[in-house]
Amino acid sequence: QFRFFEPDMDRQIQMRHLLLQDLRDAVQGGSLSLYYQPYVESASGKVTGCEALLRWHHPVRGAISPAEFIPLAEESGLILDMGRWVIDKACEVVAGWPPGIRISVNVSPRQFKDRSLPAYIEDVVRRHRLAPSRLEIEVTEAVLIDDAVTATEVLRSIRDIGVKLALDDFGTGYSSLSYLRDFPFDKVKIDRSFVQDIESRRDSQVIVQAIQSIAKGLGMTMTAE
């Protein structure tokens, strides 16, 4: 086989290498930050919690999309240190909020391969004197596909601490109803693609109603993005 070299390939590799080095500096130097997207209870309109969203403001390039730097962190392994920082910072912040408010944190498939994750979460919750039920860990089905045995073990260990578990982006990708039956989730998050046009599309309405009925029957709460 043969390949044609293009100068753009080298430029892209160099840019990726520089961005990775900058990301390492950001993880160590504190230029990462969390933004908070509220959960609003549909019946009362009250804010019941927030999802912690990781953001990176590059000193030269400005705001860099998570769609760009999260995959880079996954590939390089930086996601492990980054993810732990997010959990720690989120728990520190929510500990100063009113008692009824909870916070959600996304955990990646790479993080779930770390069997020490539950022990770390337990330590963080204890250190910040936070009721475990006020922390919610969100995972996608990718976590379950990669290694279901390890994922189940880690999920149950986190659940035993008292921390809540949510299945994110349900209804897209490889979503399977068996996940709701076989794994100890407390909440299902319906993907935005089913919600954004729910007023105009009957099929979206039917799908959301079906997921709502399943979640209610299994004793889970539901969030519509």
C-alpha cells in the first residue's frame, strides 16, 4: 500500500501536540473551570440541582470546545487527573449550597476502568462533609459497552456509598433497555435530540412518554435535556 504526504498532516500533528502540552499545563495550573447548568423541576419550576460542565479558556486561543479537548484528554490519559479534579471541585462547591441542591458530574469510560474511582469518590465526599446523595455520577452507555463486568462492579461500589447514578443521553447510540434493568441507575436523561422538537413531532412525544413510563415504573427519576 502507499500513502501521500500532505503538509497539512504535519501542521495538524504539531498543533495537536502543542494543544496536548497546553492541556497538561491547564490541568496542573488551574486554567480549567466549571460552569453549572441547572436542573429545573417541571412541576414547581424550582432549581433542584446542577450539572457541572468542564470548560477550558486557553490563554491564546480563548475558549476551546469540550468536543475538542475531552477526546484529547481521553486518548492521552489526562482524563484521569482531570476527572478527579472535576469531582473534587464540584463537591467542594455544592457543599456550600443549600442542603436540598445536588450536583451531577460526568464520568468517562476511561475513568471507569480505574477500580480506585469509588474509593476516591468516597474520600472526596467525606473530606467535603457532603451527603453522598447530593452527588450524582453520570455515565453513557459507552461505559457499559467497553467492559460491562468492571462497569457493574464500579457502579455498584459507587451506589453503595450512597451516591446517585444517572444514565446519560439515553435513546441514542447503542442504548439498550437492558441497561435500565441490569444496572443500578437512579435517573435516566433523555437526549436533547428527542426534546428540542417535541412540540412539533409526534414521534418524539411518543418516545419521551415511553421512556418516562419505563423510568417511573422502575422507580427512576427522569431529566429531559
